[in-house]
Amino acid sequence: MILTLFAVCALTFFLMNVIPGGTAELVLKHTLVGLEDSVSKEQVNQISSRYNLDDPLYIQFFRWIKEAIVTGDIGTSYVFKKPVLYLLALRLPATIQLAGVSMVIAILAGVSMGIYSALKENRISDHILRIVTLFGVSMPGFWVALLLILIFSLKLKLAPVAGYGSLENLFLPAAALSLHSVAAVMRVTRISMLETLGQEYIRFAKAKGLPLWKIVSRHALKNAMLPVITVIGFQMGSLLGGAVVIEKIFAWPGIGSLLVDSISARDLPVVQGCVLAIVTMFLFVHFLVDMLYTHLDPRIRYG
Amino acid sequence: MDNVFANRLRKKSFSLPEAYGSQFAKRVFQRKDMLFALAALLIFAGLALFAPFISPYDPNAIDLKNKNLGPSEEHILGTDYLGRDLLSRILIGARTSLSIASGVVLVSLFLGTAAGCAAGYYGGLVDESISRVIDIFLSFPGVIFALTIMGALGTGIFNLMLALSIVHWAKYARMMRGQVLSIKKQEFVLSAITGGAGDFYIIRKHIVPNAIATLLVLATIDFGHVILSIATLSFLGIGLPADVPEWGAMLSAGKEFMRTAPYQTIFPGLAITFIVIIFSILGDGMRDILDPNHEGGEID
Amino acid sequence: MENKNSPLIILLIILLTCAILATSGCSSPEENETDNAVSGMEVTSGLEGASQPEGGSDDNILVLGEMWNIESIDPVNGDGTLICEKAAITETLVGANEDFSLKPGLATSWEQLDENTWEFKLRNNVTFHDGSKMTAKEVKFTLEKVISENSKVASMLKVDSIEVVDNYTLKIKTKEINPILPGVLHYPDTAIISPSSYNEKGEFVKPVGTGPYKFESFDEQTRVLTVVKNENWWGGEVGLDKMILKGISDPNTRAMAIENGDVDFTVDVPYSETDRIDAIDGISVEKYKTPRVYKLDLNLKHEPLEDARVRQAMSYAINRSDIAENVLYNVGEAAAGPFLPTMVWANKSLKPYSQNLEKADELLAAAGWVDTDGDGIRDKDGKPLKFNLLTYSARPGLPPMAEAMAAQLREAGIGIETEVMEMGSIDDRREKGDWDLYLAAYNIAMVPDPEYILTNWYMTNGTDNTPGYSNPKVDALITEARKITDLKERYKKFNEVEAIVYDEQPMIIVAYYGCAIVKKDYVKGYVFDPTAHDYRINADMHIEK
């Protein structure tokens, strides 16, 4: 995992440097001079030497790595002129909150709808749910978000349009972000549940006259959960990716919007920090999923 | 962790039924949803192919006096913010969207197959290093990775295809590797190896044909994802510029007019939604047919 | 299957979902709080910002939807516009009238003693928000701070030394003759702050200014800046008790926020939305011109564009008023020269080129460009008259304007291919000379004086002279004007320059940039300040329901 993170850093670093347009010049345009105005040579040189941008890339990279490992300092933002770690500490909670709540919605709503749909297989409500979720996974996320604002904020006046801080501000972005994952989790749960419900021992339990909810909660659920857990791990990636768009629309002060802004301003240390944080979160969730998986499925063991 | 990945993948491999082609076609015909999706796809593809001949207007012809119109007799779907005919743009846009997506899927499929074959077949150090690279590429959430690459490359059709291919190939490689690992152990491959057949021959004759079905399922479902990614990147301002007639670009350019002239987002939005639905029905269906016992979902 | 039980299960699960959701949502603000404390924010950790009442409250509080995200509040380091003009915390030495002529600000008068020496007399009744008096000492402190930290302002000020003569008199020596010095001191980054804005270590803490509003809190997490009334403002009564500034960077979201009542005042909703929003009860939209122009640079190093006739023909081919009406929705206006006609120094005799395809045809034919092969594109010596047009999307008006212009130029037989790209790629292409036309939006009164723009744009080797234009006569006029202190005489020279470039069209000035102010009807007393860099909040604004 450490090696992966290292490679991710290297990849991002060199990617951001193949770009057309000098870093120093763009940084200046985004901070001091104004987007369209020309930048004087002295100003460029001043910035370049302040951040050692004239050194060969690999030297810059290894300096960065060294600093990161020795002092834990992963750089200072060119634009905000603050330590990247500070900015991450500021923005991460918002993203974790948004992605976390969306994940909880995805799991709870997805699993319960999946079970419901499986129990009602081929009835009207099953078909409706399936069609709805098919749309859910197929609509572009930002379109959904804008439609939600139109309906819930402007028509029904149930939620503020944008902002951050209170519970009602969380409602729409979390709904918009989780929609895709709810649909994905629901589809997997339904299939997996159907399969489990068809098994011998469930039919046996049913024949014994156990009430349905008991069968589902005691027996079927646990066995049906394995693929669901897998898909949840994969959904974390789409949640973190989707967060970029959702944060932009809802003026949510998270790490995704920070990343987008920093890319266009060539704020390299911040881009680096954001990518690192996102990848770490992603890998961490995968790690958790794998732990859970091995725990639930005795057939799989490490080694 | 890698082992768990591999384990999960190994379970997914499914060998092809005998009498592959006819059997498959027969199954497809038994499924109404797939037939329906296939028909819809053919219609879309046909429209895209003949777009220049059937579109009523030049998709780039600007007519400022007639901007932001709703559907009418002259403009069946209305006009956009520069007075360009929406129907014509959606038709031409089908071309752009579908060809970008096909390009990305084909390139990823090819790269992924090659890398996955090499890793799975040769094993050892080759496998070790390729798997490492695959892991690295998969440790980025897709959109974030594409975003970073596009940030570096700048907007444009070619850059977009390049960025999305870089993001997508690893999925195919990982799946291909898993496939190769399980196929390699099978009787007919082992006998071919002892029979002294060359590596390339075995890969071409035995491995790829047996693994490709699974990859095609992935490719089908992935097609929709690519189209959604294009839209997302265009929305963030780093996919395609608004003047390119492409559904995602149209949708994000039209978002400013959602209140005053909603048609310019509704129609491209629906077009995207439908094409993604079509591909996900086809992909699911293919998977059901090829692997009736699958646990589902993982490919998503 | 037994179905009786299943609805019950679903209900249970849904309830559970709600419960967990609620708790997870509630717990997060607490986390944030501890986070703030741990990371040791320099700025008052403002959870208050989060729990502020939304817009439309009964009190005399204004919620403002700012157009950029509020990331930092350092007035000398790039946030001057926000702190000085939008939050009204600080003020500049020099003010400006509606016609961009200068007027007293914190300085009551100024005088050029000799070529390189200026003397400023300061207002003697001004106190900072921390209660201390504003004297020449603090002004010197601020200016030196800005010069050392902000290279752009430093390069415009060209200051050699600053000397405190007495409590309310300041002498500024410049390195070279610099007639725009008072104008630069109108730039918000030079607004005067108290040294108590910094802590003992010299780190910036919060902006302490002299303006009508006092800094109260800035929450870096929610990006909400709160200011309160300065009861002791030297300028008199202040309208609002409190103002809450929230950054909303997306124009669509701003439009929806004011419609939903989340904010009371905002700017630049999507241009196409202005009429619809204006029609809503209780909200009004006002359209103004701001000191910025949309202009098309022509690469004079490329052969066909070298010919002034081709450039004039292009200017005649463009329908400016059509663009202003249909692309900008009248947020902006057809333009003649680089300056707004309302500016005191502008050459008022110039009128925008109006579309005249016959004239364009005449000029192009005279230059030898005719369509010989009937493909709709003119050609000469077998070469077609085709250009690429670069622009960027950071300003929403640009890409559609480029498309519309391309269509109009095609009508005149000039082939155009538009390319929308990132700023970095554009810089790259411009450096390589790999471009023909470049559409951009430039600020024309960063400093309220014509010299700055005319030098940068039209002088040989001027910093923003992208076309590579060079006319000895223009150079001579600007150099002469620079030495003239009498404003009337000075402006006369500049008017001549304007007339020459109007005729030669090295850049085609397409339209004046507009600004749409959107506010609730109960916000009273607002006066638009055309010299502000985006918009300015004035002290008279108040809420009246």
C-alpha cells in the first residue's frame, strides 16, 4: 500500500508537469495579476525561485518526498499560501461527512429496497423499483443534482440551495450523490437475495413455518451480504469521484472542489495532497471491505 | 489484499458453453428486454451513422434570432442558446458520443487484454510488475484520475479519449489476468503446452477466445460508464468545449438555461440516460446468459 | 410467500435509516468544532457563521452571495477586492467618481511636488476598528507591506521611499516619473490597514481597517465571512447591522439561492436568467457596465492580418449589437474603443463599428481577397482566408461569443475555427505564435487612468500587446502624454491614440463587459459603483421591510 501511494504521488506529480503553460505563470494569474493579464518575466522568476520551480522535475519530486517523510510536511499551497496539510484538515471533514452519509444512505436504502424487491419478485413494485434504479445508475450525476435543487429547493422549498454547516444543507447533496450507489447496491442485493432465497435451507425454514422477517434477518441476509459488501467497496470510488461534481454544485467546501480549483490554478502541492488523501481513503475502504469479506466468508483466507 | 482481489476474480471466470454462437443468439432471442435494447441500440447507431443525411439543419449553423426555442414544427426538438437546431445536434452528437466511447472501450479492451494476458500467462516477474501497475491505476477513483489527466492535457476529443483510456484499461487487464489464470489450468491448454505449441499460438488460439466473452460483458457495461464520464468531465469544464456537438458537452452547456429553456438539457440528458440504460441491459443480459450463477454486481 | 410481514420490515428499515442519518448528521458539526480547535485556526473559529439565520430575516442583516469562493481574507495578498469593496472593511487613500476621475478617500488631497515626488494629505478624523487613530505612520506601514508582498501593486507604484512628514502628511518618492500613482492608490489591494492586523510574529490575523463595517468572524470551513456595523465610522451613519458574505462560485447556484431566499443580494446570475429573475416578485435585476471589455486580438505577425484593411473588414463583419443582445442578454453593450464612454478620458467621438457587409466586401476585395472557387471562403493566390480563434471558458460569455462571431465572419467569407481551451494551453500557443485570433475579457481600469491600458496594449512591446502592434506615432504620443501633468492636455494625447487604434483595429473591441446586480426589493440604498472591480457594497445600504 505504501508503494502504491508512492507511485500515485509520482504519477500525479509528473502528470501535472507535462502540461502546457508554465506553473509559475499560471499561479501568478490566479493569485495576483488577474486571469487575462500578462505576467512579467521578473514576477515569473520571483515565483519560480521562491518555490524552486526551475529545478529538474525529479529533484523537485524527491525533495517533496523527503520533506513528506522526514517532517511530514507535504508542501505549501502556491495560491492559498498555507500548508497543504492545514487545507486538507479544513476540507476533509466536509467530504468525509458527505461521502459517509451518502454511503450510509446507499447501504440502508439500497439493501432494504433490494430485499423488498427480491421478496416481491416480478410483482409491480419490483418492476417499478428496478426501472427506477435503472434510471438511477444511468443519469448523469450533475443533472440529477440540478433537478433535485429545482424540485426540492425551488418548488417545494424544503431545503436550501447550497451551503455547508447545518443538517438541512446536507440533505440534497447527499441524496444526489448517493442515488447512483443506492441503485447499484439495490440491484446487487436483489439478485443476491433472490439466489439465497432459492436455497434449500431457506425453503426448509419456510416449510417449518418461521415468519418471513425472521428468515430474512436471521438466515438469508447474512449469506446474501457477501456480494453486497464487494459492491459497496467499489461504490466508494464512484462516491469520491461523484463528490467532485456535487461539491461544485452545492458550494460544499470539500476536498473535491478544492482539487478541481487547484488543477486549473496549477496549485501543484494542493493537487498532490488532495489526490493522496482521496486515494488513501479509497484504499482504506477497500482494505476494510476485504477484512469484512474474509471475516464473513471463511472460504477466503489470506496467503 | 491482492489475493482477495484475485480470489474474487477467479470465481467470476465462466467458460463458454459449447456451440457458443447459436446458443447465445437463441438465449438473446428469449429475452424480451435484451431484444428491445438491441433494437434501440441499432436505431441509435443507424441515426448516428446517417446523421449528416437525416438531420434537418446544419448542426453548427447559428441563428441568434431564433435561440432558446421550444419544440415547434420547424425545429422538432427546439433550438439551443445560439439558435442551433437541437435535433440535428443530438443526431450528430450521437456520432461523437458513440465514437468516443467506442474508441475508449476498444483501446482499453485491447490494452487490457494484452497486459492481462502477459501477466496471467507468463506469471513470475512479468505478472508481479504488471499487477503492480494495474493496482496503482485502480487505486484512483476513476473520475479523479481522469480529472487529473485532463487537467494536464487540456480539453479536446483526442485528449479525452486518451485520458479515459488510461483510466479504463486497468479494469480490463485485471479481469483478463484472472481469466487467463483459470483458463491456463484447463486440460486443453495444458495439452497444447505439452504438445509444444508456441506461446503466442496458445494465447491466440486458446486463451483469448475463451476469455473474451467475460471481457465483452465488461466492455458493454463500461460503454455506458464512459459516456457518463464524458458528461461529468465536460460539466467540470475540462472535457469537451461547449461548441462540440456531443451529448455531455451539450448537457453541461445547457445547464445555464435549465430554467428559461429546459429543452436543451432535457433532450441530451435523456439521450445519455437511454444509451446508458441500453448498454446496461445488454451487459446484464449477456452476463446472465454466459454465467447463470453469477453473484452479480461486481462488474459495476 | 407470506407478504403480511414484509411492509413492516420495510417500515422498520426506513425508520432505522432515518435514525442513523439524523444522528450522523448531528454529530458532524461537533467533529468540526473540535477540528477547528485542534488545527488552531488563527481566525476566530466561527461556528456562528454556520448557525446564522438564513436570508430574509427580520433584522437589519444582509446575506450576500459572493461570486468567488471566500478562501482567505488577507487584504494585501490578493483579497483586497473582497475586503475593501465587498466587505467594506477597509478603504483606500484615493476614491473615484462615476466618470473615473479621482476624488478624496482617506487622503484629502495630493500634489506632485516634482517629477518623482508626491505629497499626500490625510484625513485627520479617521480611526481604525481597534480604536487607534489613522496617521501617516499606519499608511506608510500598509504601503510598505503591500509593496513587499504584492509584486503587481509594487510594479505599478514604482515607489522608491515613503516618508512621514507629520501625523497627517506623507511624502512618496517614485523611482521614475509615475503619473498614475494616485490612481494605483485607488486599487483595493492598497487599502489602509492597522498594524494590529498582524500578530507579534508578523503573521496576518484579521483585517483591521477604517471602513463602515468591522470584521467579526471568518469561518474557514464554511467559508462564511461576517462583518458588523462600525458605529464610529468617520463617514457617518452605516446602514446595516451586519452582513454575512457567502461565496457561491456557480452562477446557476447563485440564481437559485436568491430565488430560494438563501441570500438577499448577489451578482452575475447566468445572463440568460436575468429577465426571468427580474420578473419574479420581490427580486430585481439591474444591469450595468463594468470597466472590462471583450476584445479580439489579431495576430499581426500572420500575413493576412498584417493588412489593416482585412482587420477593418473583420470589424465591419461583426454584428456587435446582435451579440450584446443575444449572447450577453444586454448584460454588456457594443463597444467602440477600449474605454467606456462614461470615462472622463475616453474619446467620445468614436462609435462602435456597425455591421456592414458591403463595406467589408469592398475592403477585402481591395486587399485582394475574393472567393474565386465558390466555396464561400475568400482566397488569394490559392490560399484561403481562414483563421483559428482561441478563447477560454472561465468567463461564461466568451465561448458562445466566439461561436457567434465565427458565424458572422463566415458570412463575410472569412473561415473561422474556434478552439476553447485552458488558460495554460492558450499561453503556450501564444508564446509559440501558433494563433490567429484570441478572444478575451480584459480589465480596462484596474487603475483609473488611461495610461496603464494604452501603454500595455498599444505601445511597441507593451506587456499586453498580444497582437504585436507597433506604430511609432502611437508610441510617441503615449511617451509625450506621460510627462504632462495637466489632465486635459494629457487626455487629449490619449484621445489621439484611441482614434488611431480605432482606425487601424489591431484589436477588435467587441463589447463592454456587463454586471448584473440581483437583489431583493427590501434591500434599499444601493448605488452601483462603476469603478469597483466587481461590485462595491456602499454604506447606505440597508434593509427596509
